[in-house]
Amino acid sequence: MRRLSTRVSPRGAAVFAALGVVGLALLSTPAAAHQVATRFESPIPLSWLFLGAGATVGLTAVVLAGGAGRKSAARAFSSRTRGASAATTLATVPSSLVGPVRVAAGGTFFIAFVAALVHGATGPSAPSTNLATLFVWPVWFKGVALVAVVVGSPWRVLSPWRTVYRWLCLLEGDEVRLAEYPDRLGEWPAVVGYVLLVGVAENLTVVPSQPSLTAAVVAGYALSMLVGGVVFGPTWFDRADPLAVLYRLLGRVAPLRVLRDDGGEGHSDDSDDGDGDRRVVLRPPWRGCLAPVSAAAAAFVVAAVYTVSFDGFSASPEYRGLFYGLRDAAGLGPEASLLLYVVGLAGFLAVFAAVARFVSLHARDDESPSASATTTFASTLLPIAAAYEVAHNYGYALTGLGALPSAVGMETVDPLFWLPLPAFWLTQVAMVVLGHVVAVVAADVVSRRVAPDARSAFVSHAPLSTLMVGYTVLSLWIISRPVAV
């Protein structure tokens, strides 16, 4: 296999990024949000907000008080949760079924991907009857994220560009790669891609309501992924694909996992590699949130928490007030929404960096001395991001799934017809609070593992818990706000 020496030009990357931002700004709207209407657009009552906030604070206090002075127990608990004994086997999938299931799942998703592109380009312009808008945003982007939260990321199996790349490798008879992926890039291309694709294109532009624009964005995304894969090989798909990184991070929280039956843990997004049986296991949801992440992945985690929060906030009356106020004061147009998103993201990153800096003054990680507090504790925020992702989007994703038959002229179905509104409110509050508790437990375990003594562990955990309480209460407040029309 021949490899060519390549260099990534920072100036060229900056130019393309700037052009992309300008192009997205021209498509900006005050708030695009989700385009599939649901029965559950009324906000949770204020009393439910107070109940959820009170439970958040109270349970946080219980975790902090219950863990004080028990550093040795926390170390033992942390060790157990990292070991295979912490997982309970629920089922075994024989190797004879693993391959066919992978092929069927990947092939079905690839067909849906191609059909969405074709229908988006040639089908009706109404978003409620076009497969592109019905499949891409609710079923693909949000639906696969929900699957990742429950059973781990399936993206290695489903990714259309990985499917095409495998075909290219089969034709070539060897792995296709022109150069090694530069380690210095890390997951930063995925961070930029996530901000542009999900944060801006999905939430702030008219793209989700325009089938042709949706098809164009997805086609451009696919082309960039495939070209990068040809240049840098499979590592590009793992580290530069924004959806791959998003689903993999959300999959850390999954209580169900698929393991290779060889004594080692195989992540769900790695389940297409290797032969042998698979075990479906049940594990504590905080278990995957104890290991440090890279600096880029830490930024990705904070961006994910912020973006899903901004998505909900952008539909509120308060956001409309900010948008129109900024637009009138600064003489801006629709790009004011882009400015609000970027400023808010910078604020979230700055606050987390400040908290991590404070934590680092009291944390000394003997196991991983080179890991900073930012990379050590960032993964403990994942349960909050995952919980709000589910609470905010599961109605939207299931409603979009039920609307798919309309793309072929059939009647839509309502998968949540049986769920009354009060029960929907309860699930939203319960999921947000549960995610917060899992995050606090994970942070407590990590802080007692890396701090030199129990007092330092408590002092380092307190500001992080405060930040988590802030994130959770903000999420509850957002779902308590009415949807602005």
C-alpha cells in the first residue's frame, strides 16, 4: 500500500471554516429547532420544575455526605466497576448470528441513507412528506443517539461512509490509506463538525425544513467523511466524524453493552471487528464515565451539553427576546442567532475550564499523573448530556419514526399514543434528575480516586457538583418553558 506525505494547512482550514460559517449564517433563522410536530409541546408545570430541582440538590447532598471519609471504599468500588465482575450477563449472541445481523443493519441503514438523498433531491418540497427531512434529523441524528445511550454506539455498523469504505478496501484488496492520521488533530475536526452540523445547521438554519438542503448537507457531510477516510484510513472515521464521536461518548453511559466473549470488553461501536460470540451485559451506568478523555473530547462533551440545552432554549420566549433585542441593538439579521450560539458555547467552555482549574488545585491523580482535571472529569458530565438528550428528543425521534410512512403516501402512526401528557412530564423530569445522580456518583468516584485525601476529594468534588446542579436545573427550566411560535 502506497502512502503519500500530506500536511494539513492551518490557513486553508481556517478559510474553509470561515466560508462554512458565512454560508450557514446566510441560512440562519431565529430558531429552526425541530420540524416534526409532537403532542408534547406543552411545558412541564412550574411545580414539576421545583420538584426536580429540589430532588437534584437533595440527592447531590446525599451522595456528597455519604461518600465523605470513605476514600478506601471508593477506591475499591472504582476498581470493581472497572472490572468485568461489575457487569451481569443477560444474553449470549452466537457468532453465527453476529455477521448476518451486522450486514443486515448496515445494509438497511445504507439503503435508507441513499433513499433519503434521492428523495430529498427529487421528491416533494414539503418536509412532512419527504424522506430526507423525516429520516435524517429525527430518526438518524436523534434516534441513533437514543440507541447509543441505551446499548452503546452502533455507528461502526450503521455508518454509510464506513460501508462504502469497506467496499473500496475489498476492491483494492488492502486497507485504503494515503497517510497517517495526525495525532495532533485528535478529535478537534469532530468538535468543529459537530458545532457546524448539529449546533448551527440543525438548530439555527432552515435546512431541517428543506428536503433539498437537507440532502445537500448530508451529501457534503458524506463526501467529506469518505474523502477523509481514503486519505487517513479508518482512524478518520473514529476521530473526525462528529456523529461517531457523539455516539461513542453517549454510549459510555449505556447500561447495556455488547462484549466480545473473550474476557475483554468490546464496545458496541466496535462490535463489527473480530469473530466469536457476543455477550449482552448489564452494568452500572457510571462505569463508562470514570476514564479520562482527550482535551478535544472534553471540549466535545461540554459542547454536547450546551448544544442540546441551546436547542431547547432556542424555542422559548426568552430566547426570542434575546434574539430580537440583539438584532435591533446591533443591526444584525438572522445571523444574530449564530452569535448567540457561539457566545453561549464560549461561556460554557470558560465556566467548565474555570471549575476544572479549581479542581486541579486539589486533585492529584496517581494513576494518570499526566491527565488534567479537565480531561479527568469531563466524562463525568456525560450522564447529564445523555439524560437531557433522551428527555428532550425521545418524543421527537419516535414521532419522526411514526411519520416515515407519509413519505410513501401511507398514514402516519403515533408510537406514543398511549402516553398521557403528565406521564411524559414525569419521564422528562425523572430522566434529567437520574442523569444528574449518575453524573454526581461518577464524579464522586473519580474525585476520591485522584485526590490525595478525603478532604481534598470533598473540596474538589463540591464545585463540580455545583456545576452539575446548574446544568441540571437549567435543563429542567428549559423544558418548563413554553414553545414560542
